[in-house]
Amino acid sequence: MTALLTGVGVGPGDPELVTVKGVNALRAAAAVVVPVLDTGERGRAEATVLHYVDAERVVRVVFALNERTDRARREAAWDAAGVRVAELLREHGTVAFATIGDPNVYSTFTYLAHTIRELVPGVRVETVPGITAMQELAARGGAVLTEGTEPLTLVPVTAGAAVLKEALAGPGTVVAYKFGRLAAEVAAALRETGRTEGAVWGSSLGLPEESIRPAAELLDGPLPYLSTLIAPARRDGGRGGKL
């Protein structure tokens, strides 16, 4: 039987936002892998999965999720995680990997799948899409992502504030991910491009500590790493003005 690895998007944190297909994929797998930091605390993916899967089928695998500078350490963690998941595939045949958001949008699953394809010849890799943080923030914060012919640009601020400023200078909606530690730079970029008005940011979406505020209230200090910003396109043409 061909081994099957499925990346399952479990949304931004609210267990009610996991799709029916996602729940079915988690329950169908013999083992469900959740990524954790080497410090051992329970992550968002694990907390969400435990609403639908018995704890004895959940396997924690360490990833260097917060490692940005030490490439050797990061890749060693990827390799070790790949070996562990390959063992689970050989033992069980079907493994699901739970990832917050969507497995094809800035997800650790991408790196895991690349490693597994090398370690387990013939493995089948599939993904189940998940609701993203920008969708949840748009719904909760009242920010329309796109209208008519508007483009939508998604920027990880870990790429640098200059990349964000370039996107904000354009005509469409800009979504920024991973900017908690660079909140001051993000606030400055919004001001310099005249995009503060109407913009909204959120963190810990769907969790008890959730915070959703106008971007004008961005603080100079750091925010949670998984913060999300939506700066809607400028809309001054009335209803349907961008059609």
C-alpha cells in the first residue's frame, strides 16, 4: 500500500474554522503530526487538532519554527522531523500533518513534504486547504479584501519593510504576515504611503487572547509574531467603482 502524507490546514486557531474535509482527513489518518517548538509548549495546531482527534493518535514533532538566523540548526531540525515522520509513515501508512492556516501558504508542511519525498520513495502527498488568517481577520475586522479588478498582495514582513512599502505603494489591498517584531516599521510604512486609514491588524485570532484593532493603534513595541495586517485598497469610486 502506498504511504500517504496529508497536509491539513486547521485554520488560524478557532476550532470551528476547520473544514469538514479537514476534520475527516485528520480522523482518517493513523497518526496526526503536530509541529512544536523545542521548548515543548502546545502550539495552535495541536490545540485545534485535539478538538477532533484523540490525544493518543497525536504525535509531537519538533521543528525550529522560530529559527531565522541559524540555517544549519533550522535544516537539522527539518531533517530530524522528516526522519520521524518517515518512520511514522512506514509504521502506519497514513499520516496527517496539521498546520495552522493553509498548508500551501507559508507553511512548515512545504519543507516536510520535500524531505519526505526523498526519504519515502513513492509516497503520495496531498493537501487539504484551510482558512487563512487574512480571511479570518477580514471577517472579524470588517475589512473587504478585494473588489472588482483590485489585486491582492500578501507580504511576509520577514522579507523586510522595503518589500512591504513597495506593495503599499501599489493600487490593491495589501496583507502583511509575520510582522510582530517589526510593528514599528510596519506602522511607519503605513504612514509614509498614506495607507493607515481603514487598515486593521489582529493577533491570536480565534483564541481567548485575541486582539483586533485599527492599524492606527499599532504600538512601537513588538506584537505577537503571528500578527496579521490588512490595508484595503483605496476605494473612492462608490459601489462597484472598481468593476
